[in-house]
Amino acid sequence: MISQFFVLSQRGDNIVFRDYRGDVQKGSAEIFFRKVKFWKEDGKEEAPPVFNLDGVNYFHVKVVGLLFVATTRTNLSPSLALELLQRIARVIKDYLGVLNEESLRKNFVLVYELLDEVIDFGYVQTTSTEVLKSYVFNEPIVVDAARLPTLGPAALFMQGNKRMPGTAVTKSVVANEPGGRKREEIFVDIIEKISVTFSSSGYVLTSEIDGTIQMKSYLTGNPEIRLALNDDLYIGRGSVPHYGYSGSSGAGAVILDDCNFHESVHMDNFDVDRTMSLVPPDGEFPVMNYRITQEFKPPFTVNTLIEEAGSLKAEVILKIRAEFPSSITANTILVEMPLPTYTTRVNFDLERGIVGQNADFKESQKKLEWSIKKIVGGSEHTLRAKLNFSQELHGNITKEAGPVSLTFTIPMYNPSRLQVKYLQIAKKTKTANPYRWVRYVTQANSYVARI
């Protein structure tokens, strides 16, 4: 059971606070923020998502810069509490459209009404947007999405000749358009988070894709949806016929190690023609989650060279190459590399002509950070860094530095080649033909290159 729920800003301001049971002290939000901000235990600088302090269990997740926190004195399952916090954030986002500090403050009455329906005396009742629509009738005050940062989630898909609107990210599922109209549209997002580990010689040691097909529907009347995937899609390596491994496109079959589907999905014809039907509930929900360990081409290759330049100096050369087509652009690339603990100063030599490039040495963490705003497919970028040490080198420097890690986002690209062939909507009329958007995005989960 949950004793308290609250949402804090990055400054520690209490935006939303609800005390369900009264068995935890009122100043818990301030105690929590002070503990998280100055966390120094276990040699880590970031607080874990779950910790105990003075007999109170604190659970927290960070969503778009906001801290969603739950407290309890009971021995509650951490997985349950963290999943609940994520679902509460999703429900609030479904109703408000934009999830940030301003939208929460403007819609605090609606947010408190949602919290009272989701949790009663500390016990969870429902986290379904569809069910909550029967009990919550307040209209949200819409926050202008145009003031969001240009590289936020709403802009992930804004590239290419045909621009995909980011309104699915910033529109409420209950609010109408100006004039009382409701725009008929449905969004299907294939989001893949990839984990790759490279050896020191550049070979791929491990690779994995964690994918999800997300759907967000703004269709009136809840019509049935039919979704078709690749013909050469197989679940489990044992199901792949030897003669059909190359796939119909010649690029190879798409092999899922395992997958699971939303409860509303009907699988009657899935084994025959890879189509599934469903009546989408309100709000954003995962139609299908899947995992792939089949070999795929990593979107970036990383080469790292460290050379000693004397007893108290060394030089690092970092080179990254985009291995995807030139028609695709990766956003918000961040390269991180831990340096020896006795590093005192770093001088950087950046390539000229690259907009939005920055390099920094985090002295407290002894870490090098190299950020690039955008990288076009097929391009290559190099960073040179000269290190200064406080003591003489002993042994191999490569054992005290690295590994190199990358984080990035690549819109309209998916390494698994899983495709949505078509998206059919039943009961559409000649006067109302809904907009259908299918979008792809790849993100780094754990992208590491050893030195």
C-alpha cells in the first residue's frame, strides 16, 4: 500500500502532494529531495530508484525532468511501486497532453481528481485511461506545445520531406480541438532500444534489441484496428524454415526471440498472415513488446586510441562513424569516457564546421563528455583530447580509462527491419478518413565500446 504520493520539480518544489494514510511524516518530500540531491552512498553519485530512510521506503522515477515519488512504511514490492509511478505519469500525460511543471500547476484540480480515482486509502484501484473517463469529467487546460524544447519528444519525428506531426506527444485524449471538433487520427510508434558491446578491436561481442509497438488513438467510436507486420516474421529461432531464412526482401528474416501482446489484441490470424486486430483503448499503450538477439548492423562504430605523450601526459583520439543511410539524421548524440582518477586537466581539439558540438571534462566524476546535436548518416567525426595527470603513469593506461559509451536517438530508423505493412481502420466513412501515422525511432539503451 502507498502512504504518500508527490511530484517534485528539478528545484525540489512540491508540485503535487497527496497523503493517503497519514503514517509518514509531512516533511517527507523535503527529506527525500535533500537525500537524493546530496546522495554519496555506495560510491555512487545518483540515488537508486528505491531506498530506505528512517524506516520509510522511498520509490521514485524521473519522467521528463519531474520526480514522481511514493512512500510507504510497509514492505511493498519495488517493481509494483515503480510500475505504478510510471503508469500514473502516463495517465496524467494522457489527460494533460503535455507533461511538465506548467501543465501540472495549471491542471492541479484535474490531477488531484485523477489521483483520488487511481489510489484509494493507499490501494491501487485502476490505471486505465479508458476506465477513468467514466469517473473524471474535468476538461484539461491545454498548455501551448509550441513552447516545448525543439529537441524534445514532440520533435523526434519532424524530419524528412513528409513531416510527421508530434501532436500525439502533446495532445490530450479527452480535450477537443478549438470549435468542439476532434481530429480523427491514430499514431503507431515502433520504438527500439538497442544494447551493443564492442571489443577493443571493434568487433561486436553482444547485441540486443528491446522493442515496443506503441499506439495512441484519437478515433471516436473505438473502431476496430487491423495491423499487419512483415510476412517473414518468426517468433523463436526454431520456427525459421531453412529455405526461407533470406526472407522475401532478400535482407533476411526478422526473428523475434520472444514477444508479448496487449490484452486487447486478437491473434486469430497472426500465425497465418501476421495480422492482429484490436479495439484500442483511450490513451497510449503498448500493442506489442519484443526482444531480438539476432545479429544486426550497429548504427555507429566507435574507435578509440590512447597514446602516452610523456610521463604526465596522454592523448585520446575518439572517432565515431554513422553507418546508416545519408537520408537519416541522428539527434542528441552524447559520448562519455571515464578517465584515470589522477587526471587534472583536459584540452580538446574539436572539428571545425560542426554546429552544436561541445566537449567537456567533468572533473568531479573524472569523465570526458562529447556531445553533438546532429549527425548525418555516412559521416565521420573525430575528437582529440590531451590529458594532463597529477602523477606519473604506471602500467597500461587503457586499463584505467574507458569504456566509451554512447547515447543517441535516430528517428525513422529501426535496425530490426520490423515493419508495419498496413494499418486498417474499420467503419470509416467517406466524409471522415482518419489520419494514420506510423513512425520509427531507435534509441541507445547500453551502447559500449571497450578500449
